[in-house]
Amino acid sequence: MASLHVFNPEHDLALAYGREGFTPPAAACHLRSGLGFLPAFWSADGDLVLVDDALLARREASRWEEWLPDVTFVEADRLAERLADAAIPLDVDPWGWDASLRHRLLSAGVPESWLPTSAALDSVRRLSHRSATIPMLGKLVASVPQTVGLRQEVHSMDAVRLWMKEHGPTVLKSPWSSSGRGVRFADDALSPNLEGFVRNVLQRQGGVIVEPWYHRVADFAMEYWSDGDGIVRLLGLSLFTTVNGAYTGNVLASEDEKWAMLGRLVDIGVARALPLAVADGLSLMCADYQGPLGVDMMVVDCAGTRMVHPCVEVNVRRTMGMAAIDVARCTRGRFQTMTVDVAGTVCHMRLTEKEDCG
């Protein structure tokens, strides 16, 4: 079956908004426009890719044309015309499902029967709430040696202060947010700015997620696919970098190379125990969900001992780590990094070759 792919990086912000008609901020619009061609890396010949600017997408994709399939980039005002030529329904494959995207696709002429129901979208939003990971995190820390992590949802300013009194330096998170947005760090006490942040999140989303503030050594993730019947399989390992909590780039390498790199950061036996344990947790948490899942993790330093935080986030959508796995398949034989540069109104993806995996 042919597919209609959509890169909608504003997805997490749309989940926080929770309704149709969400208007993405300028930065998200620049990212969506500049990287609109990205789904071509996981497409097949004959697929469609919905983009804001077809000319820009074709120009950007031409830089990678030796690796990409023959896809058609189409803008929203031409989509209905293209779909009329489709002999069979297309599989609609977005970055992530939310009510705003469903409304956007319906407005562009995609038949409602091709789209998930409102109930299915409500399920995605519920699973994307950071509190949904609390049971899974607890089971992982209890079952996998040398792992650490604690998470709680609180519903008042007093509860935040009590948590900080008991646990010390704290990470404060909005239940729904995107790539570093909605995440704050509190050392000994809440400053006026942090109090304002907490009050705003409590008012808008009804709760705040609190976690201990660990000393991060490195970020990584494991990327999965859920079949909707409780079976979750590992797609690959993701080694990535962030600046102030925002994604900046991924390592492009073979799975063996990435595992070797991770083994230089933390006990490889601990790391190798995680994929199956996490898959089991996801199969319970997301049993009815069909689609991609990314689990962000950290190597942390706890009083001089390297440990793993096995569930910093669960992204109920496609991720840049998953995209990096697809890009690496196309560019195999090279060790590279994939970075995303957003400057002003311009966004570019670039690959930088490395001499080794050190």
C-alpha cells in the first residue's frame, strides 16, 4: 500500500493545546518547512509527502537524491487532486497523530475513513502525558540493575515545595511539552520565575511533573515499533545530543558501532538488559497503540557511579533518533553525525563525517 507521509514537528505542542486549529509558533513552522522532505528517507517509490513548500522540499531532497526513493512532494492545496488519482486508500503516516493534524488533513481533502478516530487520538494524547510513564519507570528501576529514576505528578505549589524539601534539586516538567520546552531546573528553592512557571503549568495542564535532578553524562534512546496488539519490537539505538534540553543532532553509525560507543559510557551488560525490559513495559503501557515509539534515556553520574535513567521520556510518535536510523541505512559505510541547524527563518539538516566512533 502506498503512503502519505507528513512531517509535523509541532506535534507535541499541538498535544499540549489539545484541540483543533492549533497555530504552530514560528520556530516550529521553520522546522516543518525546512525539513519537510525528511519522510522521503523512510518512504517507498510512489509515496506522497505533504509539505508546506514543494519547491523547497524538492531542492533539499536533491542533495540526497542518490539515496532517496521516487516520491512526490505535494502541498495542501494540491493534495485533494493527487488523492483523487489514488486507486486505493493510502496509509497516512505522520510524525505524530493529534487532533490538529487530523483537522488539517480533513481540510486538505483526506477522506475521514483514512484517519484515526477522535477516540484513538485521545488515547495518543493520554499516553503522551508524562505521568503515563510513572508505572513503567518504577518497574524498570526495580528490575534492571544500576538504573535510577523517580517521577511524580503533583497538583499544587505546596506539593512542589514538599517534593523539593524531600528530594533536593528538582526537574520541573509540563505534562505535555516539546523538545526542552516546558522543562525547568530548580536547585535549592523556587525562584519567582520558577514559581510563575509552575503556576502557569498548574493552571493550563492541571499538574506538574517533578523528578530528581541527576548529573547527566550522555543522552541516548531506544526506538521501537508497536503493532497495536501488545507486541513491541526494537528498531535501533539512538545516540543524540541536546543543548538546553533541545535536540541538536544524532550519531549515524551501525548498530554495533553505537552499542560500542554506549559501552564506553556505562556498563554494557546494564545497557543490553534494557531493550527487552523496556519493550515489555511499552507493551503494557501502549498495548492498543500502533506506530513508532521512542524512549529517551540518560547515562547519569550518581556519587561517582555511572548508572542509567531508563525512561526520561516516552515519545508516542516518530523521533529524530528514528529518522537517524533511516538516514544511516541510506548512508551506510560512513560514520557521521546528523545535525539540525535552525537560524532565523532557515532550517537545514547536514551530515558531518567522522574518522572513527570515539
